[in-house]
Amino acid sequence: MSTNSEIYLIGFAIVIFLSIVFLFIRKISNAGKLKVKIESLPESFDEEMSNKNQQSFEFEANEDKDQELVILNLISVDRSLFDIDQLFGFLSNYGGKITNKFFLFCDENSKEKFRVINALNPGTFDEDTKTFAIAIVSDINSVEDPLNTVKKMIEFSVSFAEKFHATLCDQERTPITKQMILHIETKAQDVARIKQLKNS
């Protein structure tokens, strides 16, 4: 009988100990003493990335329209270089046509939807290109269906990320969230509505 009561006492003591530890950890975390260290990207990384402004993407000029760029970045998870032959093969199989040293994706009317460029300077693709980052760029003001174009860009980006172990990021090179994707799609819907109003 005494053995059973000793077991109960030990079990009770363990429960009390775990409860105290839990309450202590919760108190510390609520007080903000547990900090998550967020490391910034090294300066050399930012220097390597192309600092392209809107004009440097050289979309077809249209005096009636301002550019409304959507830019997604795909960056190798461990900063290892993409295999350029596999990258060219993937882009070609996905329907990309190399033009002026970047890959162009067009709609059924052969009108540009989006392009894929090397996100590292000088921003072009050659057979000897070495890169760990690419950018997917579209001027949704100049496409027929802005929302569909954005969806195709995201679909392409997800496929690429899975194949090449890359992180999908926004134009600031911050990992993208569902909320950011919804924001981009909403912007595309707004552009589509404005285009419809102008055409009617």
C-alpha cells in the first residue's frame, strides 16, 4: 500500500514541476524576453541582385498607359547555383521563348504575358550564366487579362520553386505569403476593371 502512495506522490510532484516550468516559460514569453533573431541579407547579396527600375525592363512603350509591374523573385534556398541546362530546359518546356537573352511567355495571340530574367546582374541568360535567383516580371497594364496573367505567374513560380528548391519572394525579395498573393491578385482585378471601363 505504501508503494502505491509513493508512486502517486512522485507522479503528483512531476505534474507540479511541469506546471511550474510551463507557467515560468509562458511568463517569460509574454514579457517579450524571448526574441527571435532575424538576420538581414548580406550587403553583397543586395549588390548582386539587379537593381532594375521600371524603364530598364524595356516593355513596349505606350504613351496612353503607365506601367503597373508585378515582380516575383525565385531565390535558391541555400544560395546554390541553378543548373543552367536544367533551367533552360524547364523554361523551354513551360513555353518560354528566349528573346534578347531573357525568356518570354506569350498568350495564344503571341502577345507577351510575362518574362523571366536573371535576377543577378547583368540580368541576362547565356549558356555560361551562373545564377541562384530569377525574376518573373509582367506589366499587367499591357496584357489582355491581368488576373489570369498573375495566376499564371504564380503557377509557374510554384512549379519552379518545387523543381529547383527555391523560395518564392516578392519584389523586395521577402518570402511571399498568401496575403501578398491575394494583394497582387486584387491589384490585377483593379487593373482589369479600369481597362474594361476605358474600353466601354
